Amino acid sequence: MFGWAIIFLLVALVAAALGFGGLAGTVVSAAQVVFFAALVAFAISAVSGLVSRS
């Protein structure tokens, strides 16, 4: 998932460099959503791993 966030971020940087401001903003928003989804999935995985060990 973090790979997808990095890809979206790179696409946004290229779009911004080429002058596509609206597209860059949209892709940055998508990158943020994927990044935070990955963080939530990691947190849930970490908590479930700690709970299952006890």
C-alpha cells in the first residue's frame, strides 16, 4: 500500500511540474487516502498481533 502512495505522489509531482494543477491536487488527495489507509491497516495488524501473542 505504501508503494501505491509513493506512485500517486510521484504522478502528482510530475503533473504539477507540467502545469496540471487540478490533476496534481486530485492525485495528492488519492495518495493521502492510500497512505492513511495503509497506516490504519498497519495499526490494526500490530494490535491484533500483540493481542494474539498473550
